Amino acid sequence: MIFYDPAEGHGLPHDPFKALVAPRPIGWISSLDAEGRPNLAPYSFFNGISGRPPMVLFSSEGRKDSVNNIEKTGAFVCNIATWDLREEMNKSSAPAAPGVSEFELAGLEMAPGRAVDVPRVARCAAALECRYVETVVVKDIEGKPVDSFVVIGQVVGVHIDERVLKDGLVDMSKLRLISRLGYMDYAVIDEVFQMVRPTTA
């Protein structure tokens, strides 16, 4: 078995860390800048952190436009990336100057928010409208800030396309959510299995 200290290097062709912490859902974050110009960017450090109230986070390696926009306007939308929008999601990850709309770059139509004044990706089968809560600057074990910023938001509106529902439940095989793996790899959820949590030890 290989063991390495990340501070000293792994000795492999590519860093395996992100391949081991996987799969990671993709938070396709839409926001508006202070002038009301839309921004859209995918983040694979994304997940839910609370159910009551529903809250999500995403982490940006580097202080990017999404972080600045959300801190200034107080709102954002997590568009759920799915198989049918994988190419558009990838196009929106290209570096773009502040104020340039990734919606336009990726050929995506915007739909207005209901609970927040931030547009969502119209074709997304699901989206979470969020109010900004706080930004956490990540620190290492020595207490030194690293160049990562965790943005936390509370979900105040949820969009779900009826086509991905079955008997009132989200059918993951219909939603076909995509997730980020390591390197240039992604995965799509096509199959689901169930396990019932034990009631006793």
C-alpha cells in the first residue's frame, strides 16, 4: 500500500486526492455582479450541510467572481448539473473576464428566480435558490489562511421538473445527475440501490 505526506508530494503522475474524495456533486452556481450582470460557474466542492433549514455550501479555490458577486448581492442559485447539460456545464468553466456572461458563452437560456433576483439555467431539471449566509476563509492546521473560500447559503426556493419525479420522489435515474471525480473524469447516476438503516445495533 502506498503512503505519502501531501506536504512532501505523492510521487504519482497526478495528485490522487480529488479522485479519492469522490464522487462530488457539481454546484453550478449562478450569481449577479453589482451591476446586475449574470455569472455562471461550476464548483465540484459542493454539498448540502443542513436539512432544517436546508443549507448548502460550495468552496472556491481562489477568490473568484462567484464569491465576490454573492457577498455583494446576498443571493445565488445552485443549478443541478445533469447529463444532458454536461457540455454546457463544461463550457461555462472556461476562464472569462468579470462581467462576461457564461450563460451566453455556453448558449444557455436564463429563467428568472422566484425567491431571489438571480437567474437560473432554464433547462436544468432542478435548482436551489439561496440567500447568502457567510463566507468561511479556510485555514490549515497551523491556522494560516489558504486560498479557498467556503460560501454558505440557505435554500429559500426549490425548482424541480416534474419529469424527474416518480410517485412524488426524485427519480435519480431520470434526473441523471453528474458528478466530478478526479483528473478529467466525471460520472453519471443511472442506477440506484436502497438500504434500510438498522433500528438497533
